[in-house]
Amino acid sequence: MQKECNQNNCLWVKDNNNGNHYMCLKCGRERWLNKRRWKLSVLLILLKSGLFIVLKTVLSALFLD
């Protein structure tokens, strides 16, 4: 492949077999998207669950006592 482009001039194409993989047609540079997206999703679910449990405990303590 030719090394005539820089990051601003790359012609990115998506891999047909992997939607997270892109490759430059000019220089062959590769990009991977969404590598850590599942970790963020799991973290957000855990934080929301924890917040729900805390709020439920606080509200039940306030209104039952």
C-alpha cells in the first residue's frame, strides 16, 4: 500500500465481516471502533442498579418510620 495520506486524508472503508473494523484504502491504516463499549454499558447498568437500591432503601426508611 502507498504511504501518501495522513490521518486527515484517509479514505476509510468498513470491513464487511466486522462492523467495528475500518481500513484506509490509501495507506492501509486500521481503526477499531467500540472496543470498550460493553464495559461502559455494564458499568452504567451497575451504577443505575446501585442508585436504585440506595434510593429504595432511603425512601422506605423515610416513609415507614
